[in-house]
Amino acid sequence: MPVCTTCTHWLPFLYTVYQSAYNLRLEQCPECHNFADPYVEHDEMTLLIDLLLLKPAVYRHLLYNRGSEPRREDGTGLAKSQTREGVDGRELSRWHLVLRLGLALTFVDAFIRWSLLTENHAERSPSLSPWAIETISGFARIFLGCCIESMAFHIGVISACYAVLRVVNRSRSVIRREFRFSLIPLVLFYSSFTKLFFLFLLTIWRPSRVAHRTPPSNGTVSTPLPFDLNLDILDFMTDDNLDKEWIVRNVLGGMSAGFGLRVILDIHPLITSIIIFFGWMTKRFVSHSVSVWIGDSVASPEVWLASSIP
């Protein structure tokens, strides 16, 4: 059932199609008087940018309005998505999308972790090239390990959501009435776009590891400037002390996942944080077994656990 991307009010149609598919008129929401779904006219790049920026409207468009039937030129139209066959077909198509999107994003995640782990392995074995057969053959094992961890995280989140929805009143809003369990993995994958985007940038522009400053060896004493007196306070922000990858994987990843769950559950942020934490702990428990299975094929189990993401 389509909803307004601004106020989540229910609408029978989002737009009206006239002589051609490109000649359309957006419907106005009777509740907030905004366009019901302006993303109908936007291209895929705009959707991706707004998805990286974690805008709630683009989540509602992708989760509830994507593929909705329009009103025809004569003012009539059958909203197939509102029929029983349309609901079942849309639920099945969502699970197909979850499978395709999950495999694609898990592949990207595996590549990011493989690039990081092979770099650590190269530091231990400088003579071994990152593109050697020994390291490339470990990518399949890393990809399978990422799939297992991702499934564990999603199972933990779905289980926690099921327990929460048994307590809260599902009929309080349109969003809760339209809740389906297929939306949970779908919104988690959509939320991971922001995290994976920054992690991919970190694989291109690696943090620089610089040595600490040492005093000059020629016996001269340099006079510090006044603004240098407080630089030690900001030492924690240097690349040697600040793990940007950990912050992106855990802090940004957890925040974006919790934000996505708020869109489909319509509950307090504290509850979504608890749900994400439960899923994180479930994945962490599985990660220990996966780290032993990964072994020293690419990196040590400790390095694998350090690169594990929620």
C-alpha cells in the first residue's frame, strides 16, 4: 500500500499517468499537502545519494511505494498492490530483492575486508604479493564468512523485532500495519550503503601511519609556538590512535541500521538501539567460530574479528 513519503499517510495512488509513461502528474497528499512521492520522477543516482544521506523519504519510497500502480488518464485504475494477489506477489518480490541485494552487498563487504586482511597479511609476509594465488584463493573463504556473519546479524535482528512487535501495538500507525518481516533485511541492506561507501573510500585512501615527532639530533632546541601547546590534546585524532575503520563499521554502521529500523517499526530510538545491539551480539558470537575457520589463510583470527562489522 503506497504511503506519503513525508507524513506516511495512506494514498490509493501516487501519480496519474496520461498519454505516455513519461507524462504523469504527482498526487498531493491530503494530510500534509505535499507531493505524495516526489521520488517517482527522480533517477537512480538521486535515490542513491539520498540513501547515503539517510533520508527517511527515500526509505519509504523504496520500501512501500516502489512498483505501485498509477491512476490512469480517465481517472480510473486498479491498485493491484492492494489486492491479495498483489500483496503476496509484492512480498515474494521483496524476498527476491533481499537475496539479490544481499549477495551483491556481501560481495562488496568481502572485497573490502579482503583488501584490508591481505594488507595485514602482506605486512607479516612482505615477499607475498596481494594478488598471489594464495591470497586470492582466500577471497572465497572470506566471502562465505561474510555471508554467515550477515545471516547471523539479520536473524538476531529479526528475532528481536519479533519479540518487540509482540509487545507493542502494531495498529497504531499505517507503517506498523504495513509491516512485513521481509522489510527488516531489506532496510538493513539499504542502511549499509552509507557504511560500505565510506569503507570503500578507506580502501582507496588508506590512513597514513606516521611516526611520532622526535626532537632534532643536532643539539638545537626549537621554540614551540603558542598554538602548538595544545596539540597533544588532539593526539587521539591522529591515524595512529584513531581507528577510522572501526568507527565506520561499528558506530556509523550501527547508527544507520538503527535509523533504518525506525522507518519500518515506528518505535523509540532506544528500542531500535537494543535491537541492533542484540543482532550485533548474535553476529559476534558467530564471528568467533568463523574466525577459527578462516584461520591463517589470509589473516589471523584476531584481525578477522577486528574487521567484523555489525
